[in-house]
Amino acid sequence: MTGSTHTRSSAPHPADSHDLIRVHGARENNLADVSVELPKRRLTVFTGVSGSGKSSLVFNTIAAESQRLVNETYSAFLQGFMPTLARPEVDLLDGLTTAIIVDQERMGGDARSTVGTATDVNAMLRVLFSRLGQPHIGSPKAFSFNVASISGAGAVTFERGGRTVKERRDFSVTGGMCPHCEGRGAVTDFDLSQLYDDSKSLNEGALTVPGYSTDGWYGRIFRGCGFFDPDKPIREFTARELDDLLYREPTRIKVDDVNLTYEGLIPKIRKSMLSKDVEAMQPHVRAFVERVVTFTSCSECGGTRLNEAARSSKVAGINIAEACAMQISDLAEWVRGVDEPSLAPLLATLRHTLDSFVEIGLGYLSLDRPSGTLSGGEAQRTKMIRHLGSSLTDVTYVFDEPTTGLHPHDIRRMNELLLRLRDKGNTVLVVEHEPEVIGIADHVVDLGPGAGTSGGRVCFEGAVEGLRTSGTVTGGHLDDRVGLKDGVRTPTGALEVREATANNLRGVDVDVPLGALVVVTGVAGSGKSSLVHGSLPSEAGVVSIDQGTIRGSRRSNPATYTGLLDPVRKAFAKANGVKPALFSANSSGACPNCNGAGVVHTDLAMMADVATTCEECEGRRFQDSVLEYRLADRDISEVLAMPVSEALEFFGSGRGRTPAAHRILARLSDVGLGYLTLGQPLTTLSGGERQRLKLATRMGEKSGVYVLDEPTSGLHLADVEQLLGLLDRLVDSGESVIVVEHHQAVMAHADWIIDLGPGAGHDGGRVVFEGTPADLVAARSTLTGKHLAEYVGA
């Protein structure tokens, strides 16, 4: 009996057998029946060339299914308000835990969103000031720039003792919103000459606002509103008519027996465009807003967004606007000096959150910084803050290249944070290219061997040491080191920057060499972007390729985004003697059943939409009559199904020769996107692919100076070599290239390095080194110099 009891107690508990996340037969995007087994409560890193299927496996399969299953635990009523998620294309997913996704999607989308509001720090500060602020002005709402002060009075009717009673009641809400700028911190002024051409009438297309065409919905409203004559040139409008056109408040009207609302141009633009974060706008709308609207700091609140009462209440000598404007590392010190036993729990949480900012390398930010201005890496680390002190365990954290935008010095701190999350008993899944992060993994999954249709397979699964000897592309490049160049280019001139004071720059004077590959580097927050994007002379004709995301629907593809489709449509039209619009899936050539989408989406309310291939066009998106027109024996759908490499050959010679299309395709091939198909939806591209697509598009613009913001983001070690070759070709062709970069391979390959620092925020903003990479390594006088010397083995 005793032996039997002992045997039974030493047997593993059934609950302990679920220590793997099993994925069998994953087929999302380019995955080719991928099967992996991932250990729980360990750090797993997914590697592979850009476009090999990492995001498809981690985000679109594992994380997506986890979120879908969690959403299904809510009632059908609640699910109706939640995003509908389709089940991923996979045979088996077993052992999943709740997934918390920390991605690189830009924060914001609203002009009112700041670092403080996005992380709930502002909410805690408002409570602090409402309790301790002198003079006392009201509840936490009195310190919120999103709450307006309002008051009112009137009669209310209610039942009391079986009788209907009327009483007069009044109410008031004390908010902190500045009444002049409505809590935005900036006021807008419109250049009316950019809104319309006053020599034309509305019917002649006087309005130049995007989307306000005469044959569209807005044209119908303006023609039928009756407030002015749509055939009269705007310069002949009376003062009343012009006021109705520009400023009229929402008014109900009837046009062709349809009830509609008419609103003046300026309030309409304020609501539809200016309420959004400028960074989140579509490129053509953003260009219009920047051309038409001037943003100036509010004269009443000084850009603080708060009214006078909120600014008058102080704690320990500062008001809430001054607290939010402080560098977070300084604010953390100030909060430590506030001692109030009745607020002990609040102060402890506030201190911990602010310390987390500093610990994660974001101590140089301020709480009033608009969240839309954060880079992808900064946004991701800001999202991490709420998880660092979480008591949750046994959850799956999913990170998308958490080292993006980080100096080698900061990468070590990020590694410590990832290991700390793992050591609390969580499963940590990381998509990453940095060898420093791959090196700390407990488990590695390498996807490939190539990108697109050449990828989507597991090339290696196991420990890091096994990856080094596996013979895969990643394993072969893991220990690669780019050496210092034997010789550097001689500059052909210089861009002079004098007394630059943007953001944290401290009167910087620097000469940026032309005709060379210049790398601007320094720790995160040292002032690199302020120098490159905010201080270079405007007359230099700089083409800036930043990290802004490409926004597009599932109808957008590389052919439409790069402008390639225009010469292709014209070539088809010329070869067949018809109009070019026939060869657009968004115009007259579209399949009438699916409207050119290739698939038909069925809405199932709170359940995921079902997408089925269109039966009429069989997913080819065009009418059958259009597909009869051919160019060099290919119809338009076959051309859009070509990869870039094949299309480059097709449009380069023979009967399909189209020089304008060939030039665009050559640039796509140059940036390593030869495997993409021309009609692949932009929504399926990885972050690295999207940035290189933007680079290829902007390379077509005539300019002598290109500014690239961290072009190695999302690039595999093997792809970095190709990028260096592309940068060399640009410089050798007579262009000047300025790169904001942390990757040591790019630094080692540069002709000239400008290193900013020595720290971040007010500890940075100075040039700590100018010279060749060899001089930087020899001096070892900066953090960058020490890490670069270690990288090249000097």
C-alpha cells in the first residue's frame, strides 16, 4: 500500500503535461503547411528573411487564434461591438494561452492623444492635483483638457409619492479644456485660396478639397442646398453666400426628396480631417492639410491645452501643465518628493509607472508629447509599460521586433526586460533579426529559405547553438561582421546646419558632407531625428523616407502604390485601341459581381466575415471582356499575378516593352522586392517589405539628397548586405545619402559618422563625435564608439 501511494504521488500531474504550444498545418499567407512545437514559459525567437512568413505564423496564426478564442467567451451582444476575427488557416492549434500583442503600430490617430493619456499617467496626475492642488478648483475633470466647462438649468419631471412633481434644477461641470483651442493646444488658420479656385463655379469644379468632386456626394449637396448659385463663380458670391459656403452650421436640407445635412466647408474639414492625428492621415489628405492649414500654438493656453483655472492650481510649486511638459525622468524625481499618506497607493503606482518609462529607455519623453509623433519602436515600448508591473502569469507576450530604433546600448536593457517577463512564468514570442536578441533565446524557429512563395517553411527549430551550425541563411549570417572600409569617399560639398535648436538640440553646428554615405547615430532620444528631419536647410531639396506606415485597403497593391499600374494600363490600352480605365479593377473594367475585389465578403454579424472567391471572375477581378485584351500574349490579370522579377523581364524587351514600367520595376528589384507579385494586397506585406516599397517609390523623385530613417528596420542580416549595396549605388551615381541608423553594419560601412548624445532628452542634443568610422573606433570616446569597436573586433 505504501509503495503504491508513493508511485501515485510521484507521477506527473495531468495539468503539467500541457507545456507546449502545438501548431500543425499552418497555411496563412505564404506558410506551406508549417508545423512547430513551441515550449511554454520560455523565450522563443522567430527569424528568417523579410517576407519569409514570420508574422504570418506568430501574429496571423498563433496570436490571432488566441484572441479569437478569448473573444468567443463574451456574449454575442458584446461580440457585436468587437472586431470580428476569422479562424486562421491551420489544421491544429493546441496549448494556446491568452495572447498579449505588443506590436509596432503607431499610436494615436486622434489629435488629443498624448503619451500621458495613452498610458493613463495623466489620469493619476489629475487625481493627485485634484487632492493636493492649491487653490483647490474641483474634481479630476477640472484638470482634463478633454473636458469642457459647461453649466445649465431647467425643469425636471419625476414621480414622488405617486404624484408627478416638477422642480427646477441646475448643473455645472468644471473641466480643464482651454476654450480657445478646445484642448488641442494649437489653433488652425485656413488659406482660402487653397480651398477653391474663385474664378470657377462649383459646377466647374472650383473646390480643391480631396473627395469634394462635383459628381460625388458632396457635389450633390452643394448643388442642391439652395444657399448659393452653383453656376456662379465664387469670386462673385455675396458676403452671405460666401459665409454659407465656408462657415454655415449644420442645417437640414432636402435634395431630390432625400433628407441631408449641409455644413460649411471649414467646420466640415475640421470634423473630417483636423480631428485626426496628422501622422495617421492618408498621404494625399496629409499633403492637402499641410498646404491649406497652418497650426499655431494657442495664444491663450500657450500650447498647454488647459484653461487658466487648471494652470493656477499647483502642487509643490508646479501646475499640471508644467508636470506634463517635464522630461519623464525629471518628473519621476519630482513625484518622489511628494509625500501624502492619504494618497500612498496612488503615488506608489505613479512612481512605478514613471520608473518603468526610464527603465525601458523612454525617460527622455514628456507626457504632453502627441502619441502620433512616436516612432514605431517608441510606440511599442510605450505599450510595454503597462505589462512590466502586471501580476499576470502564464500568458503569451508577442513582440514584433522590439529592438527597432534602439541603440546597441539600449538593446541590452530590452533583453533584460524580455527575460524578466519570461522568468515570471510567461511565454514570450519575439519576431526579431538582431543577433543580440537571437542569442538570448531558449528556442529558435527559422523560417525560409527565401521570401514570398520561396519561403513559408521551417528551416530550423531548436537551440541557438544548433542554428549556428544548421547551414540556413540565418545561421550562416548570425556571426557576420561588416568590417571598416579601407577608404572613404571624399565629400563634394556640405549642408551647413547652424544653431539648430529643434526639440532637445542645443544650438548644434554641424556640416553634413554631400556626395557621401553619412550615418547619424546616437542613443534613442539623443536628437537624431530633430537634426535630420527638423534642421536640414529646406532649400536642399531633400527626399525624406521616414518610418511612417503605408496605409492601404485590400485593394491597394505594389502596382497601384508605386504608380506602376498607370504605364501598364496605357500600354494595354494602346495595344488594343481601348480606354485605359478598362484595365483598372477599381474602375470600369472591374468584375460587377465582386466590384473588382476578387472575393465576395459575407457579413455574419458578430461572427467573422466569410470571404469566398468570386464565382464570375474566379478571383481575377476583371470582366471577361477585359481579359480578352492582351499585351504580348498576357492579359491584365496575368500581369498582376507576375512577381517583380518576371515583370522586369516582360516589360524590358519584346512586344511588352514599356520603359516607364521597367524603370519602376527596376527600383523594386533594387530594394530586394523581386519576389513580390504586382497585385499582392498591401495589407499582407510585412513591416520591412512596406518600408522598402516606400523607399523604391521615393527613389524615383529627383533629388540630390536622400534621408533614410532606420532603413534596416525589419531587415534580415542577409538583406542588410543588399541594402548596403543599394546605398553604395545611390552614392556612386552622384546622390548624397544621409541615414539615421543604429545598425553597426551600416555604421561600419559609412564614409562619415555624426554621433549625437551623450545621453537622451536634456542629457543629449549635442554632437559628441564627427568623423570617419575608423576614427570613432580608435577614439572609443562615446557609447557608439565602444559598441562599434566591439562589433568590428578592434
